[in-house]
Amino acid sequence: MRLLTKKNTVLAALALCATGAAMAQAANTSKVELWGIVDVAVRHTNNEGAAKTGLTKMIGGGMSQSRWGINVEEDLGGGSKALAFLENRFDADAGNSAIGAPFFQLSYLGLQGPYGRLTAGRQWNVLFDVVTSTYASFPYSPYMEAYKPELGLAMGARTSNMLKYMFATPDRSFVGGLQYSFDENNDTKALEAGLPGSAAQVPAFVAGTLNGGAWKTMGGYLRYAASGAAVGGGYLRTTLPGGTDVDAWTLGGSYRTGPWYLSTGYALNKAKFATVTSPVVGFRNAVDGALLGQFWSGQSNGGYQPGDANKRQLFKIGVGYQVTSQLNLGAHYFRGKQTGSATGTSNGNANFYVAVADYAFSKRTDAYFGVDHTSISGGSAIVLDTASKARSRTGITVGVRHRF
């Protein structure tokens, strides 16, 4: 047998190192995925503006908000992996990032193993998780971006500075999650020092807080699914910068059989405003009321003005039917109720109706046609927006969506 020379020994050692590195790379593989959705639609609505005329416009998201993202996974071995996720939302009609939103609407890092997944960053909250995974409005798209009353009670749907723990049974019949987020001293104290002139700073403060700002949250959800049926519920407590606690609940279920999809759900938001005993407390309530109003209102989610109400409920029921492998039909009804107005002018009800037909040209490209209608009854202060003061509105949306 030939003895190894010094040179051969070095070469052999390098070969072994290279082999080991290759084996480690094979064991710890990484996946980087670039993905996105581009959605453009034309939408017409009536009762717009002070003259209550019709408005036709192009929107950068009729069925889904346009977005792109980066999804990263690294295999750590032993059934564990590291995760990273970024998602930017934009208006495809104009090419700009979504107005009033952080550049990355979602941005988190995490670890996943045999006992669940822990992630940290800006993420979907537990209310959004349970609704979209258990009793979404449409089986082919959780909701219609241009008209989504169900998101008005999701406390913004996303939360910054969040720790989230997700768990599931091996067969995924039970899935659940817990969340906690930090307020990071995002409060009204600095503004209170300038009372009464600080009231002029409230709009900017509210906008900054909504645009990725911090607030304290605690909550969780649990869902069960088997044999085409799914039921679930979730709870989230949010403490707003002025100290107001908002309790949010949701409960619902769905059932799939053949071409049919049936869903129903209930949601509640209850704000616990402090009794006004000083100008400072009144100011805190005003800031928190403005924030809550942003969650509850907005034409995209069929919202209406909250006024001085502190409680809102929503009941929903819907049906979907797959006519062919390419054509899906869906219809949904929502009943909203608002109470707690001291003056009574903001107590009332709202009815939301939406029907959508979606035709898939391929697995990645589809076209859709939707009709929606909102009607309000009750207190005189409940209107769709302050410009028109309309109490009813009908919308028609036609668009195309592509996924990559």
C-alpha cells in the first residue's frame, strides 16, 4: 500500500472538508421565494361627495390588494426551520406603495419546530387569522378588497412589535395561536403637556400610530376542522395610546360539500372609555376614539362613522357555489349594529350586501365582477362619510387579478 505524502495528506483533508460542507449544505437547505399579486379594477359608486354624484375610478386592488413579498425558509435539521417574511402592498393603478401604510405591511422573523412556531415582527393578528382560515367570505379569496365589512372589527388586522406563537396537532384538525405586542411607550403623555393646543396634533398622531405604530395587545384563537366543517373563535384585547381597552371577539364556522361553501360568523368590539373627570382624560378619550373610528370606518370595508358610540357588532352569513372548474359564484350578507352613543345620534344599524362572480382563465389569472350595497338606519349621525353624508351606496367592480 502506498503511503500518503504530505501533499497528498493536505489534499485529502481539503477533500474531506469540502465533502462535509456539501453535506451540511444539503442538510441545511434554504428556500427563497419571490411572489406577488397584481390586481387592477374599475369601480363605480353612487352618492359620492357633497353633490352625491356617481364616481368611476380605477383601483389597484378589487378582489385582492396588489402586493409582492419575499418568503425565506432554512432547514435547520431535526424537523426545525428558520423563517423570514416580507410583504409590500401597493396600488397597481398608480404604482405607489399603499397610501397610509408602512413600506412592509408584514415583516417578521421566526423559528418553527416540532412544538410550534414562534415569530416576531409586524404580523396578522389572531382575529384575522381565525376568520380567514375558518369562515372566510369567499373560498377562493378570503374577502373582497374593494368591499370588506368583515375587516372593520379586526382591530386593524395587523399588529406591529408582536410575538406570535402558532401550534397545531399533527393532522391539523386543531390549530391555534397566541399573540402579545409591546406598546413601546406609544402614549399621549407628550401631547397632554401641551393642552389645550395639542388637539391640533391629534390627526398626525393617529396617522403615525396607524402607520405601523405600537400598541399593547394580548389574545389568541383556536379552530377545529374535520370532514369539510370548520369552527373557530378568537379574542384580542388592545390597549390604545390613551389607555382605553378595546375587547374584540369573533366566533364562526364554515362547511364545504361538493360545489357548495357555507359560512357564518359573529364579531364584537367594545371600547372601555374612562369616565371624563378632567381635560386630560377627555383628551385621551378623544385620541382613542379617533383611532377606533379609523378601525371602524372607511369606504373600502363598507364602514360608517362611529360618532360617540363605544360598541359595534357584526353578524355575517354567506354562500358560495362552484359552477364549473373555472367559474365561482358567491354572495354575502352582513348586519352591523352600533350602540353606546350618549346622545343616541350614533346608535343604529347597517346592512351590507355583496355578490361576486369569479372566472379563472388559469391557475394564476382570473377576472371578477362584483356588486355591493350598503344601507344605514338609526341615528342621524351615522353616515358613510362626512363629505356626502350618504346613508346608502351601491358599488360595481370589474377587474382582473394575476398571481406569480
